[in-house]
Amino acid sequence: MRAPRLGLFLCLNLAMALAAGEPPRTAGGDLVKTGQFFFPRLQFQCSEEVPDKWDVHVIGDQKLRESILKLTNINILAEPVVVNLDRLEDMCQYPFVFMTSEGHFKFSERNVATLREYLLRGGFLYADDCVLLGQGDRFYLSFISEMKRVFPDNPMRPIPSSHELFTCFFKLTGVPHTQGVRHPAMGLFEKDTNRLMVVATSGDIHCGWVGFGSLAADERRKSIEFGVNVVVYCLTH
């Protein structure tokens, strides 16, 4: 799948447009259709029974897709897509995959091999912890552990605040956090190119996409901005 990324013609972000006194553009009104981008959710099995499984709050994915459509020229499609690690070639149709849950999990050996191949072919995975009752980090800890199995000779490491992930579209000072245990945003970097292949966050950023009223407006905004940055980074590297 190591094909060129979708060509992107990124517009100014909404904040800049508003600051200049310009009205926000209508969704999709001036898209340069250089390719269609989907936002797939990864289906997987937790090793314990939890309320919030792999398909928790898919409305958050939809709201982020709507924000990406409004704020950028990425030709993102509204249709939800589900992928899993049992079908490599299906996975490799998509340069980006998102996964979340609140419980511990463990990949099979076959799934470990599939994920390694997907990433080496140019794929990108973003994992965010769906926090149980405002606390905990079970998914995050499992994810970091499982990635050691995927690339035992290339462990994940903290993403520095100077990394372009935080500035490639919106200018952020660091990773947002809505609830749960504070851990650094972790990244898996490709050895030869230093391309960021995997991002993991512990702060339930996905809940910010959902837009729960219990979250401050600033937390919801920063969560959306970080999600936009993750997708822009993926498609431009």
C-alpha cells in the first residue's frame, strides 16, 4: 500500500477565516476532489467485558468527519467504514484507521503480523483511550504493550511538543486531555524515514469529538483540532 498520499489542497482554518472577518465556507463547496478519504474504525475484541467496546460513540467519528469537511479541502466521505485485522487487503485500501475502547485487549499472532504489514506499507493508526467513568487507562496501556509485539525492535516513544503533528494545520501546544490518566502522546516512528506511523493518546479525545456537554467548550474545540491535525499529518506524510 506504499502509494503516494492523497494530494491535499488545504484551506485556511476556520479560526483564521473568522479572525479576518470572512464567513466560514460551506461544507464541500469548493473541494478540489483529488481523491476520496474514508475514516475507518478498527473492529477488535477486548479481553474483558466492558460497556464501551470498539464501536463506542461512532457519532464522534461522524462529527470529526464533518469538521474536517468544513475546515479543510480533504474530500472526506460521510459513510462509516469498519475494518479488522483478519483481512489485510481490506485494511490496505485505507491510509488511515482509528481505534478506541475502554478495556484491555490482546491481538492474535496473525493480527500482529497484519498490523505490522499494514504499517510498513504506509498505513497510519490512531488509537485513543475511551475512559471508563472519567478515570482509568486500560486501553492505552494495552495498546502500548501490543505495539511492542508488532515492532519489538522499535518501541513507541513520547511525541515531542515540537513535532509537526501539533502544527501541521492547527497550532497546538500539546495533546488535549478531557479525562482519565494523563500520559504523553506516544508515537511509533518509521526507522528509515522517521515518519510517524502510529499515535496513541490516553485523554479520551474522542469524547471531545462527540461533544459531551460535561466537557468545556475549549476541551471540545482542542479535541477537534487535534483530530484534524492527525488526519492532515497522515495524508501529507
